[in-house]
Amino acid sequence: MTDIYLGADRATDVEAAAVDEALRVRGVDAVVQPEGERLYISGRARRLQRRHFLLPALHALQNATGWISPGGINYVAEVLGVPPAEAFGVATFYDLFRTEPPDHDGDTFHVCVDAACQIAGYDDLAASVRASGGHVHLGPCLGQCERAPALFVQGSGGRPDRVPADEEPFELPQADDPSLRLLRRIGVADPESLESYMAHGGYEALRRAGDMGAEAVLEAVAAAGLSGRGGAAFPTGVKWRAVAAETGRPKHVVANCDESEPGTFKDRIVMEHDPFAVIETMTIAGLATGAQNGWIYIRGEYPLATARLQGAIDAARAAGLLGPDAAGTGHDFDIAIWRGAGAYICGEETALFNSLDGFRGEPRNKPPFPTTHGLFGEPTAINNPETLLNVLDIILHGPENYRTRGTERSPGTKLLCLSGKVGRPGLYEVPFGTSLGDLLELAGGVAGTGELQAVLMGGAAGSFVGPDSLDLPLTLEDTRAAGTTLGSGVVMAFDTSVDMTDVVVRIAEFFRDESCGQCVPCRVGAVRQHETLVQMQKRGSLSPARRALIDEMAEVMVDASICGLGHTAASAVRSALSLGLIASAPS
Amino acid sequence: MTGAATVTETAVTITIDGQPVEVTEGSTIHAACVEAGIDTPTLCWAENLTPVNVCRVCVVELEGSRALVPSCSRPAEEGMVVQTDTPRVRHSRRMVLEFLGSGVDLSQADDLHRWMEAYGADPNRYGDEDHPVERVDEPVKVQDELYIRDYSKCVLCYKCVEACGDDAQHTFAIAVAGRGFDARISTEFDVTLPDSACVYCGNCVGVCPTGALQFKTEYDLREVGEWRPEDQTVTRTVCSYCGVGCNLDLHVQDERIVKVTSPSDHSVTSGHLCIKGRFGWQYVHGE
């Protein structure tokens, strides 16, 4: 027994078995801490031992019984040595976890209410699920915006999670386009077959990287000018070199597969249909940075992507492409998958580390940066799947060839998530520099009334642009100069039939719901911003004083919040006001 | 935890509001402000706790940094140029104070009143009669005779969690639960304190800046309008229970002890006590 105080509640056999199994598959025995161990000598230091198994254990409880009970918390607390109050604090952080007994026996049907699903009529979907007896939970973006309205079914009673739309046949809008680079294997190679991946050029880049050596890989990535595709556009070569320079501590490669930005589904499609490419590029990152530990943190609403990645890891490990001396490179590298549980903020890299570590997904103050203090406080290279995939071409064809696409300051191609009122919503790959208008044409033009009202660029954390921006070249530098952003690649179109006030009020509500609550500017600011917009909607106008207040609130959120969520929480709202999409006439 | 100077440490020099300030390496910008005599508001910072930099009221402008930085946790580095009184800094501090005042009851957060006045914070300008703003509004938790919890006064500064956890007591009876505006300090499943891991050291009460955690004696006196700090005396003494030698400050009103604190700079306690020193004074009154 540890000296952790546990209340009287005890886990049922079903709960204990579920937790034991979740730990067993991760190679951990469900035994209590040794007698005499004291919390005071461990505390946060315990995380390296067992605390990071907290999230998988909570998932197991939720899935087994539809909630996380006091007895279940106590069992996890005892097995992992986590104080029950802290385990409860973690459990209550996530949308997919319940800490009250469910009022229904079946699965939970999560229906998305964010922009793309809002204008696609999520309420009809919710009504039809309810009519068939399903328990509906209305929630944030599920990352299926191209097939809105979106539905995710969270299993209970041990039943697996599922996405009904995953059973439909899949085809890329640009299938057979020979210019595709990042998407070239999608719909061509069998995502469940290592042989098929190899037959389509798979693992050639890792072999080449092994021959080149770490230093040459770092040079190539830097020379290619690759930058992060999650929104911040940080140079990948700089990040990897910083991790490579760290010595004396364990190092990590983390794939940030927690894309939750409303309108974003690019990484989901990549992971579902080209999972081996994610595994191979992570292995290359491990080789280049000297990291031996690979982690995939994937959002909990992506069951198919999770299964395909796990299948790819298992197949790669069986073939000697992961594990000791991975692929004969002389470098040891392996990968484990951790599932998120419904929290937009966990896509923020330091929040992701805390979540994986087994703490609440609250962002850390930076500096220190992940390259020195990342996962478990150790040097970490963290990239999303799209960024990683670029490395394949850089290794296979060299940085000069890579730079033949895109522009000088935005080399390469970009994945763009087309949704909303376009003819063929879906995932597109175009060279940087393609104009917004050409992209919309490629996606079948504006649907609905056929007349464009606005485009949301970069998601809820991005900003709106008007029809006068169709000539905008989609590059990092041009979007920045135009006061907007590519962000995570969201391009969501709204025709003239859409009530933009509804859309913008929902965006404000999204930030109110998704703020972690840690820092005051965001915790309170996001609430006050939403309240001000609701007030505007009810009145039909926004007074000059209230309009000024929105700017004042935005300023403190941008200036004083801890992380990017607070920094961008007012961005779309302000752009909508500037463009006159909402409440243009003050009363 | 501000990195007090020792002779072996190297010094760094930073510029604050145009004036050079020398502090030991590892000191924070806030410590440098103190050194320079620049009054800086803090809320979630305390000298006996690890900085969590969540309240953001101590933010300053740092040359080269896009956003403002929290002075309480940011280490001073050689050559840094810091501004503490620019329009941006004043705006952020004012808004943070306003936001707090708009959501919780700050009536007993005495330290904050001075700052709210200094920065012109007006928490009442949000919402209107037809559209009241959301506030934290919860009944007071009175679960025992030692201390009460009134979360409608809680600013979520994390101090109590730190004092209960790694920074002092290592009991871990409370944590932050929930998310966003709904986040609250809580035991597991909100069980009562007697049912929780709480050992009643009262160190959470000792660090609470807003009266959200309060001695039951103080709470009872306030309820009947008899809490009179101006009539209280504070007597420093040494705890009589064991040989550790904790300093106690006895707060006495009408010849009765009404609460007990310990100086946060005391070498033995760092401001923290145990249940006996904190709450075990009834024998003094012959009870």
C-alpha cells in the first residue's frame, strides 16, 4: 500500500479487469506500489514511472461502464500511485469522460455543432439519432468536416468506439492526380498492408536516411525549408537540430495527432489511409534527433486512424522496422499510441505533454521549450503527421527538388481541408502559392447560392476573409501580410445564404467551452466575449462601447494568455466584425 | 523561491524601466522588480510556493517577446530589457483584475483592492440588467469546525493545491477539477473534507489570497459582523506542541485567539504549519 488516502469506494470486478487489461497491453503489471513508498519522495517525479498510464486507465473505465466511478478512481489511484483528487481532476478535464452515472445504458452519440456541421444541419442528424433511441451528446468538431454533419459513437459496456461514416467507401477528390506528393499513396496502397506500402516506395526513405546519417538528414530538412503545418510554421530543421544537440537524457519524438481545430481533418485522412508513412517518418525523426521513444498522441474521436496506426506499428515491429536496430539503421526506436479524450487544448504541444504525462491538459509557460523540456520534461521533437510526411520527399529526392514546388519562403505543397459550401468538400493538396480562388474552383466552386459570402481560413483560431480575397496566394507570407493565416489548412466556405452571426457566436462559444481555465485572460475573457456576442445577437446590434470592449478583451487575451488558444480566441470574431459579416450597424 | 543571493552565485544585470538592476542568476524578473523597488501586483505568486504563472496580473513587457511575460516565473537573463508601466502592461493588468472581479466575490481580497483602484479596473461594465454575466456562485462549504470553503470567492490561483501538494504538505487532498470557467478546486468527486485525504494542516487557508478558504472562527465572526482586524493584535510565539520550533503568529481579538498564521519567511515553517499549531489553541482559553 502506498500512503495515498483512499475513500471507502472499491472498484467492481468489471472495472478492475478493464484497468488491468489496459495496463497489461502496455506492459505494466497492475500491482500496487511497494509498501513503504511515500508520496513525498515522488510527487511529480512519479510521472516517469506510472503516472502516464492514467489516461489509458481512465479510458478503460469509461469504456467498461459508461462512466468513471469513485471505486474506479480509487482502483486507478492505488495501482498507479496517483492521488484520487488528482485523478478526478484529470478525468473531469475531458469531454469523453463522465464522472456521474450515465442516465442511459447504450453508447453515446456525439454530434458536432461547429461551423461546417452547423450549416449542414446537425440538428436534423441529432433528431434522427434520438428518434432511433440513441443518446445524443452535442459537442465540438469531430474532424469529419468534409462529410458534415459529423457523428462519432462512443462505445460503452466494452463496445468499441466507431464512426459510422468510416464504413462508407473513401476516395480523394484528386484521385489519380499525378502531381500529388503527400497524398500520392492514398487510395493506391492498402493501408493495412506493409507489403503494399513497400511496393509503393515505402521505407525507401528510412533506408536512405540510415545511409545518409543523422547529420545529413538534419541538413536536408533544414535546406528544404520545411516548416510546421499545425499553424505556427516553426522551421522543422531548427526544431530537430535542437533536440539532436541535447545529450545525457532520454529523448522523444511525438506525433501530434490531436488535430481538433474546427474544420481540420487532414491528419485523420493521412493516418487512416497512409499510416505506415507516419510510422516511417517518425522513425526518421528518431534517427535524426537521436530519440529512441516515439509517441503518437491521437484524438479520441479517431478510432479508425488509431486502429490503422496500431496495425502499422505492429506490422513494422514484426518486420524489424521498429524496435532495436530499427530497419538496420543501428538506431533503436519504437512507438506507442496514447489516445486523447476530447479536449481541443491538448493539440497545443505543451498541453499535449501534460495530458500524456497523466496531468490535466493545461499548457505550460514557454520557455522552456519542448526541445529541451518536452514530454516528461525531456527533449522532445513534436510534429504533426502532415509535417512529418514532407520528410519522405526531402530524403528521397533532395531539398532542391522539394523546393521546385511552392514559393521561396513557403516551399513544398500544402494539405488543405475544404469544407462548408463548396462543390466537392474534402482533402486537397496544392503547391504553396495557389490562389484561394483557384483552390475553391478545384473543389467544385461555391455551392448553395453559388455566391461567396466569406471563407474561414485556419479554423476557429484563424480568421474570415471576404470574396475580394480570391486572388490571395496561399503561402505563409502572403496570408500573414493579408492579416489572415493558413493555420492548420482550414478553408471553409460560406455562401450568401448563411447567417454568419450564428456561425461567429458558435465560434465564441467553442473557445468558452474549450478554454482549459488555467489563466485568467482566457478563462474569463472567452466567457465575456461569448456573452457580449450573445447580447449582440439578441439585440440585433452592437453598441460602439461593446464593440470597443471586444477589442479590449481581445488585447488582453492576445497579450497575456499562456498559450495559443487564448492568443487566437478573438481572431475570427474580430475579423467577422471588420468584414461587416455580423452586426455592422451600431445602434 | 525567489533565489536569494548567496556569495557563490553569479549576477546578471537587466534593465527595468530604464534602470539597471543586478540580481543573482536564476532570480525572476519579479525578484528584480522587488530589488529595484518597483511595486508589482501578484496574486498567484507567493514566496513560499513554486510560481504557476496563471493569474497573469504580474505581466511585463519584455523586449523581443511578442506577448507579455509573467514576471513571477520568468528568469532574469543578462541584458533583458523590461518595461513594467507601458499602456500594454497597464491594460492587461487592468483587464485581468476586471475579469476576476466580474466573475467572483473579491470583497475580502484586500490586497487586490489597491491594485484595482490603481489600474482603474471596473468589473461592473460587463453585461447589463437584461444580460447578467456568468459568475461563480456556490453555497459556502461548512463541513467542520476548523475551516470553511467559499468557492464564489475563488480566483483559481492554485495556491491551495500547491500548499496541499508538492510545495508543502504532500497530502494531495485537493486538485483543480473541471475545465474552463467551470474549473473548481475539489476533492475527488467533491467528497467532504472529513471524507477526503485532508489532514487539516490549514496550509491551504494560510496561502489563500481572497478569503475563499477561511478559519471557521473568522467566518463565524464575519457572519455576525464582529470581524474587526483593526482591533486585533498579533503576537509572535513558538508552538508549544513539539520540539521543531515553529513560529506562530496569534491573531487575537477581544482576548481570544481568532486565527493562527506563521511568517512565510520563517526558516523552520516557510509559513506552513500542522494541525496542532494551526488549529490547536483552545487549551489557551481553558477549553
